[in-house]
Amino acid sequence: MLTQRGGCVSDMNGFRVATPGAVVGVLVALTVAAAGAGSGVMRTPFVIAAGPTGGTYFPVGEAIAAIVSHAPGVYRCEKAGVCGPPGLIASVRTSPGTVFNVLAVNAHTVDAALAQSDVVAEALAARGPFRGHGVQSHVRAIANLFPEEVHVVAARSAHIRSVADLRGKRVSIGPTTSGTIVTARALFAAYGVPLWRIRANNDDSNVAAEKLSKGQLDAMLFVGGAPVPFVRELLADGKTVLVPVDGKGRARLLRQSRALQAATIPENLYPHTRKIETVGVRAILIVNDAVTDGTVHDITRALFNQANRSTLWGSHRSAQAIRIETAPQGLPAPLHPGAARFYKEAGKLPKPAPESGKT
């Protein structure tokens, strides 16, 4: 069971996640207290689970929280549709990753989260890490956000040139509640590398990156929209390299997992790095089904308001791929009715596929 404690999200084992986002929430709350005293508007907290601070989800989550918050007395919110519903106070939280985020949204210990599309698909089918938890039936989608690439980062001294070379190496595959570990299992299976043949490490990405830089790991995997901040830092001194996900293993992986797609990391996006072939998933904004239709409608409307584009796109390069045209497409979870209403009003709701058979 997941619980919310102050600025931390905890699991049934008492694991607590440090939450720099809690500071954001406190600052917003203080602003609200000052600006909205006596306004009579009911304050509604809205908690968004993101990921580690050095990844992609956290800065994008911060931008979304800033966009949808509607504190009383905030000037920009006086224009209709620019902010979320009146009184909504959004805050972002760090987390170990997508599996944790999906479980937290389903349990409604957070209201919304960013999550990998392949992991959300597993959650709704009670497969993989969700086999013991059952179908995560309270998860709904707000938007398909942006592509996320699989990063295999290796120490140059380890002479790792392909995924197959990770056999016998010290490799971080992400925490057990991360999305990276779900993708890593599929990746190793496609390349014929059993997990027991690697010396697996389950530290969070920030700790793993530090260990890799100190020579305590040979490689690490991470799924995130490029450029991932900590990956950029690792590659800057030339002591680490990006390893491609290519060849027959990649082709096999794409055949075996419909949630994955071919992807490319452009040349020079990272220091000292040529174009890298890899695979990727999509980042999805998910929400608990108990959040009201009106709230989700207004959040979705604010997310795609032109006045907020610079805030959203400025949060991270990947966020520039967030478009209303693609947001309701290819979702691994049912669309929340509030989001569906917004897309219908905007003329962007996909038409249902025609039924086969006799007419």
C-alpha cells in the first residue's frame, strides 16, 4: 500500500522518497495564502508524481504544475482557460519511477503522474511488475506527451559496444519500482542475455550515475526523453559512451513488444556522441479516475493553451513534442472523460475505429 506523508510518498515497507517538489508546493501554498486571503475560493491540492530530479519527468512535471495551478489573485489566471480550475494548487513530487507512479495513481495517493506507455499497458493487463497487484483499473490517461529513448550508458574502459556485451558486467537496471527495469527486462531477453548473467544494480538513476562516474559500475540503463540531464553530465568528460540498441536484437525486440518503437538519438545532442540507434516508448500523463471531469477538462485545456506553450516547451527539449494533435492518440489507458470532452471541443478527439462484420 502506498501512503502520502507530508512531502513524501511512502510504500508499504516505509520507503520514503525525498521530494524537492514539496518545496514547490509549499511556495505555491504560501503564495496562495498571501494572495487569496479572504477570497472564499476553496483550495484543492493536486499532486503530480514525476521521477528523479536528474531525469526528464521532473522538469516537465514542474512546468505542468505551474501551468495548471490556479491560485486566487494570480494575474495570468484572469484570462479564461489559461490556468486549471480556480483554487487548484498543483505540486510535483520526485519518485523512483513509472511503476511506483502507476501504483500511486491507482491508489489515489497522488492525483496524476508521468509514466512510460509500455508500463501503463502492463499495469492495465496485470502483467510484469503488476502481476501481484492486479489490474490497475483506476488509471486514466490525459495526454500522450513525448517520446522517450532507451539510454545504455557505459564506461569507455569497459569496452561495451553492444547490449550483448553487458553479459557479466555491473549494470544498473533501475529500481524495482521504475519503468526502466520493465524495459530492461524486455531488452535483455531480446538480446539473449538472461538477467542472472549480469551483475544487476537497482540504485536510483542519480546514485547509479555517480557510481558509474566513479568506476563502481560498468553501465547503466535509463529510459527518458533525450537529452537526459545526468546522461549529458556523464558523457561530458569523454569517460562514458552511449551504446546503440541495434542489429538483430533490436529487430527481435520490436517484434516482441508492440509498446516499443524504433528511435534515434541525434548526433551531438550529447557531448562527444554520434547518431545512436535505439528504441523508445512514449511518456503519458495519467490521472486517477476519481478526479472530477471538470477538473481534468480544465487541466487539459490549460496544458494546451497557447499562452502556456513557452513554459511547457521551455522545461525540456522533449516537451517540444507535446502537441494537441497527438495528445489523444495511441494511449495505453482509457482517456479520462474530462480530457475526452476537451479534445472533442477542440475537434481533436479521434474517431472510433469502425466495427468489423456485417452492417
